[in-house]
Amino acid sequence: MTMTNLSQNSSKLTRMMGLTSVSTSCLLALSACQQPTADFNTLSGETMGTSYHISYQLPDGTNEAAIQASIDERLQQINDSMSTYIDDSTISKFNRLAANTPITIDADFSHVLETSRQVYEQSGGAFDPTVMPLIDTWGFGSTMTVERLQSPPSQAEIAQAKALVDFKSVVQEGDSLYKTKDGVGLDFSAVAKGYGVDVIADVLRQDYQIRNYMVEIGGEVASSGVNAQTQPWQIAIDAPIEGSTVTERQTIAAIRQPKSMGNKMHLATSGNYRNSVIFDNKRYSHTIDPTTG
């Protein structure tokens, strides 16, 4: 491969790895012209193969370090359970298991599995968390490589992976989970980040009585109360500019937290314009139809 081709494909890889949509930088930009009137803390880091950003008003007498430790602990628990980026997570172990080999799952895993099953049934199978073999075949997620960006998978490869998309082959019995077909794998990327946002919001609200906060994980958001300017939270939405990188974001809209919802808001986003790959001038996004591959 020439250096030019490597540079071009590395650029594609960078775009694919970019955050998809909501960003704290955009969020802060909305209120940059106003001076903060309340004492807010901010936290950020990496989790679930993406990043997180948290802003909250620290109550008097509350230990900031304790809050950070509680957040880190819960995010690590969710990661250890459902991150396909961790080789020894529960979901990664399940994906490697042979058919009819059970594995014990925790309450977090069970909750997300049940939510996924409900959406699977309500969508008539249009949403299927066993799309993992297709994700691997296309090279998205933890299997992403520069080599995969050279050409799309063949129809034979897609057909082989599509044959393994079968949520009905995933069987739960109490805290035990197994599959009835070899090669079936789960991917909770569409649900786990939103679940993580809800969990961290619960930690802030229930464990520390924090009422003013914003939690964002990879484009999934929960907010409550007011921001540092004592105004309802406004979440910036990126303009869907094809080929734009994380540093080239432009805001297309701001979603304002409605009072009618009790000054709380939950928002989920995804950006096909950024998390995608181009072959022969045709764009293929990370949103995969399980019926066609």
C-alpha cells in the first residue's frame, strides 16, 4: 500500500471512529456567552468504546471524589458486562461460546437483553441485537481495521454472516444465558449506552440527591433541572455534514429541555454521516439492516 492510500484510509478510519452526534463542546458553545451563576463540576472519560461527559451541580457537603468513584464503579460494571471492546466481558465471552453452553449474566445484562427483546418484537425483527456477525463482517465496532476499508465484504461473506443473525436462538433461563446456534453473537451498542446514561443519572439523583445534571455517553443524553446559567439544558445537534470530523462540527439545532417533562429530558442520537465507510463513491453506514446485511 502506498503512503497516499494509507493516509486516505486512515482518514476514513478516523471518521468512522468519531463521536456520533451530541458533543459537550457543542453544548458548552451554546452558553459560552453567559457567565456561570452556579457551581458546576464536569467529568469526562472513556467507556463502552466511546466517551462520556457529565456536568452536575455539587450539593453542599457532598464529596466530589466519592461521586467520581461511584460513577467509575458503575461504568466499569457495565463495561465488564456488555462492552464488545473488552475481551473478557460477559458479552464477549458469550459471543465466543459454542452452542448450548451457558454463561451467568448479571442484572445489567439481563435488563438490556429484555429491553432489546421488547424492541425486537415491536419492530418485527428490524432491530436485532444478534447483528454482531454482520458488524464484524463490515468491520465496524471493535473489529474495525484499515485493511477492512480497502473493499466491501463480498455477497458470500454477507450471506454467511446474515445466516447467524437469529435472536430467537438466544435463550435466557434465570441468570443463565445460552445460544442454540454456533456463531451467534450479541451487540448491545444500540441500547447499552442509553442504559448507562440512565444508570449514572440514577447514581447522581438517588445516591447524592443531585437534581441539576447532564449525562452524555456517545450521543445518548439525560438531563435534569438547570445548567450553570440556571437555565434549562439545551443540547446541541450536529449538522449532518458528510465527511466532517469531530473537530469540524457545526450545530444544526438545539434541543431545549421542556418544562412539560418535569425539567427532565432523555435524548438518543446517531450519525450515519460520520460513522460510515465509502466504497466506489457509495456510502455504507454502521446502521445495518439484519434482513439484508
